[in-house]
Amino acid sequence: GDCDRGTWVDPEAGRESFKTYANRWIESQSDQASTRYSYRSYLRHYVYPTFGRTQVRQIAPSDVRAWISSLEKRRVIAKDGTPRLLAPRTIGQAHRLLGMVLEAAVDDGLLPKNAARVKSVKSPKASKKQIEIWTPDQVLSVRDEVVDRYRELALIMACAGFRQGGAFGLAVEDVDFLRHESQVR
């Protein structure tokens, strides 16, 4: 049977709550503190409200599918104050994190399979955004409206494709003026 195949799982295993197990899992991760912070935030906002008190062993694929479906209908307030649906990317991140924790439970012998990583459980697909390239006149008009101190930074962002964080972190030693190359560290 299962013992011979090495797939037997003690029926008493996995009784602790998902939240207790996940918190212990996070503490065992060697990732950077910022990654652990991100994990905690996703778990607190998206996973624990549904699975926090549930015993690890009681999470079934049907529960995960229902959870994903509820997240797809969840409204949040955008930075501009308007309500919108939770982004598919956010749902996908929460789903991946749930899967990582449950995979660790499988590895620890608490579960026979990972309910978040079965074929019938799928995250929503994020739509591909069409990128709109600004004309040189648009770039120059934005540059002209920027405070003097950051005026050339606007050109660097537009021409090199830097996002704000990469552009603000750019140092002289990051630019190879002879090769016309720069790097983001």
C-alpha cells in the first residue's frame, strides 16, 4: 500500500492551523528580511482570512479554487481612491505563497499532496498591458515641467527605460560613458 510506495501520511499529522505552520515556515526561510515581510503581508491580507484557522490537513483543492474565486471578486480601494477588483497578479502571488507553504507541509510529511498545486487549481491570468511609447515632444514637455534638480533625470528615465527607483539609485560609477551603457544596482 501507501507504506510500500513511501506515500503514507500519518492521519494525525497536519492538525495544527495553517497560520501556525505558515508562521513557523516563514521563520525557517533564509530569504532577505524584505522577502519575509512580503510573505507575512500577503498571508495576513489574503490567505489567513480564509485558511488561517484551518488545519493544514483540511485544505482541499476545492477550498483553494473557492478562495481564488472569492479573491477574483474582491474589491479594493486604489491609490486614487477608486474601487477596483484585486489584480490577477496579486491573486497569483497569494496563490503561489499558499502553494509554497503547503509544499513544505508535504515535504514535512504532513500532507500527501499540495492542494494548491493540483491541475484543477489555476490562478487568473494577468492581461498583457499595451505599452505606449511617448513621442520625443511628450518626453521634452514632461522634462520641461520637472523641477530643475531632476530635469535630466526625466530624460534618463525616458531614454534608458528606467523606473523611478532605478533612476534615483543611478550613480556616476553606474554609467559607462564610452559604451553608452548603464546598469542598475
